[in-house]
Amino acid sequence: MLKNDPLEQWDRDIFLHPSTHLAEFARGNVPQRIVTGGKGSHITDRNGNRLLDGFAGLYCVNVGYGRQEIAEAIADQARELSYYHAYVGHGTEASVTLAKMVLDRAPDHMSKVYFGLGGSDANETNIKLIWYYNNIRGLPEKKKIISRWRGYHGSGLMTGSLTGLHLFHKKFDLPMAQVLHTEAPYYYGRPKGEMTEEEFSAWCASELEAMIEREGPETIAAFWAEPVLGTGGIVPPPKGYWEKIQAVLEKYDILLVADEVVTGFGRLGSMMGSDHYGLKPDLITIAKGLTSAYAPLSGSIVSDKVWKVLEQGADELGPLGHGWTYSAHPIGAAAGVANLKLIDELGLIENAATVGRYLNDRMRETLGDHPNVGEIRGEGMLCAVELTADRSTRAAPDAGDKVTQRAVGHLLENGIIARAMPQAEIIGFAPPFCLTQDEADEIVEKTARAVNEVFGSGTSPRPA
Ligand code: PMP
């Protein structure tokens, strides 16, 4: 790329950015950043800035930037065999090896994996497999899917419907009719003292059960959920939640889909979120961490229970009428194999657990008593700081004050990328697993400064 290319102008004029205020961006009112490089936990941009990426891209660059082992694996694969499809029994060495590595890391009762490109299409595959599954079982009415408010499952028509954030529905005529949303496991959002955490979990399960009864259990196919709510605010489940929810699903013959696009392959400090919380999903969706985003690849992991029905269906229906040109793309698969090996070799999941805990502990020590911090929560290498106008009532700050956006802007000016999570006043962090303790300290100190700056309290962070 020529140094003097008018790239910034082209970007404003012709590039339609996802999840961006299009008109404001074109008018030049939304900041622009053209990213040029990355190493470890840092990225660099065309203006020469070096930033600590506290969100690992979109919580996907789990092993960190600039890993030559993965780059080499991609280059070797491209030189040897850049593409072959996976239709009608074809495969590549990379895709079959990766399937084995994925299954070895998935919960024991999972038995097959289907590869796609991104989290949305993998969820789409899982929806189709579930409808297929119930058709084969002679239950054509059993098609509705329940997901949760605040859940994030993608941006497609059905997956955008499963997503429980209004921004992703607004003016797209979504959600579609087969999708219903139940309560989010967002304990902080309830009035303080209304019920204990366990009572809240029981209430979420009873709300789910009431919805199933209302709709008719014979019409509900599946329940879709992230083990930890991600984009909806980084919300670990309240005590007893999964146990109670799974009991309801079992009672009504409803499949559980664990969307592990964020949590899969180490983000919680365990290999899979399902094992971390004792979930027994019937299907699992994976993406981001599968390749650490060195190449696009996703997957749908199928349990033995679902597979047995699909197998029976194949004998009746013939070939599976579902596939993408790029299903199991060998370059993505080669990236996946190298990525999972690197995670093991460098002990990156252990680092995610240790440094993630350190980051959360330090954030609590430093900001936990701040009058404008309502809650600090996280698990593994995920951390959220929820801002409030008044911590005794948990009142949200005035939306017009844009406190979270301003805090995130302040962090950015000081070299840290954080994310203003949609639909609440939450600063989110999901750094690469290779984050060091010093980098965690830097995130915490600069977050404290940003929060103080925005609320004008002048309180300085407590020393470590
Ligand atoms: N599921 C979850 C839990 C996600 O966080 C995301 C993306 N943030 C998706 C699905 C969709 O993945 P993609 O953007 O790759 O389609």
C-alpha cells in the first residue's frame, strides 16, 4: 500500500462499515482507524498509534497478534492446497485433523463437528439441524426457539432474531416469528434486595417454564444461550442458574444449544464454557477462539443424541441439503490446528485463568467502592465495569451524558481499547490470553482514571 494513498477518504466515501452510524461516519463525526499491525496484546494504526487491545479485536484474537506459527501454517496450507471443498465425502488433512482436535476438547458426549465460517452461520446450521432433527422424529410442530434478552447469537435473519438486543432487530422486521425471548440472567438489573441470587435463578427458570407452558411444549424445539452472556453485558450466570434451567429443558424435551463463540477454547479459563458450568448441551456453536481469528472458521458440534437421529434421517432422506462453498476451508482449518496447538504449548488457558482473575481482582480493589460503579463482574479473561449514577439505587446514568462512551474514549486517548457494551452503561474487557500482569495493571489504572474523569470525582485509584 502506498503511503500517500487517500485511504482515509476512500474509507469515508465507499466503505460500508458494520455496526457503525453510517451517516455520521460519512460526515466524519465517527472516528476512523485504519489498523496496520499487531503484536502480542497490541495493535498499531496508520497514524502511528500503538494501543493495548483490551478486547482482543472482537473477543477473538485469543492467542494475541503476530503469531508466526499460525502465519506459517496458513502460508504452508495456501502453497500446498489453497482450497478444496468438503462436499460428498471430501476433506483435507487440515480439516479432518481439526475435527479430531475439536472433539478431543469438547464435552465427552459430543460426537461430530460441522465447519462453517463465522458464528452467525454456525448458529444458522444449528437451527437447521434442529428443525431437521424434529422433522425426522415426526415432530414437525416442534420448531420454536427460545433465546434470552441480552443474548447475542449473530446478525443473520434467524440468528439476528435469536439475538436479544433491540439494536439488532430495529427496522429489520426482526425477530422472526419462530423466535421467543425469555429473561436474561442479569441479577444486577433487578431491584436491590428484591430476591437472593438463588431465588433469582429459580425465577428465571420459572419464567422459562411459564413461557413453554403458554406456547405449548410440543412447539418448542430448543433453548439458545451463551454460558456467560457476552455482548449483552458480560454477565456470568447467577448461582444455580444452569442447573435449574437444564432441569426445565429436560422436563419438556427441549434441546440446549450452548453458543460458545466467545467462551469456547479458553476465554473462561477452562477449555469450554459448558464444562466450566456443568452444561450438557445437545449442540455447541464455536467460532472466534477456534482460529483466534487468524482466518474465518466456525463450527457446530453435535451430540451423540442428535447425531443418532440425523443418521437415521439420512437413511430416509438422502444427502444433507446444507453446505457452504467454504465449509471447512483448509486455510481456516490449518489456522485452527496451529492455534489450538499453540494454546496448549504455551499454556494460554492457564494464563487466561490466572491473569484474568488478577485483572478482575485488581479492578474490584481499585474501583469496587467507587460511587459510580454499580458492579464489577467477570470470569476468566472477561471483565465488565457497570457504571451507575448512584450505587445505592443502581440508577442508570443519564443517557445524554454518554458516560460509558466518554470513559471508553478517555481510555483510548490513553492507549487502551475497551468496548462500550450495547444497551447498558458497561465498559467491557476481553483481552488476549497472553495479557501480562503489568498490562492488566495498566488497564485497571487507566480505567480508574477514565471513570474518575468522566464523573469528575477526582478520587484517585487506591494503590495496589
Ligand atoms: N455468538 C456469539 C456468542 C457471539 O459473540 C457472536 C459474535 N460476537 C456470534 C455468535 C456471531 O459471530 P459472527 O460475528 O462471527 O457471525
